[in-house]
Amino acid sequence: MTRRIWRSGGRSGTEWRSVAAVMVREGWSVYDIEQDVQGREWARDRGARRYRAVVRHVARQQERQDARD
């Protein structure tokens, strides 16, 4: 059976392949976020990484601004 996976640009294609692999491994016919413990952990980790990246970016921008002043 051939499975089609929705893909958009960037890393999300990899993420959807991971989700599809979990679905196949667990025998799910439909994706259910409540069952996807690993996916929720990945999302939490991704959110934390994003937050840290934004904090670093804001700090760098502030340092650049301070250096200009």
C-alpha cells in the first residue's frame, strides 16, 4: 500500500515522515494527537528551541543597537 504524505517546504516534510512512521508502526489509520506522546514531546522541544532562538536573536539585536548608540 502506498501512502502519500502531505509535504510543505522546509523541515516539516521530515516531521511528517516521522509522524507517518509512527502511524505505521502503531497501526493507526488516522492521526490522533492524544495518542502521539512522542510527537507531543517533539513539539514541546521544538517550541522550547524556538523560544531560545528568539531570545538569543533579541539579545543580539539589542547588543548591535547598543553598539551603534
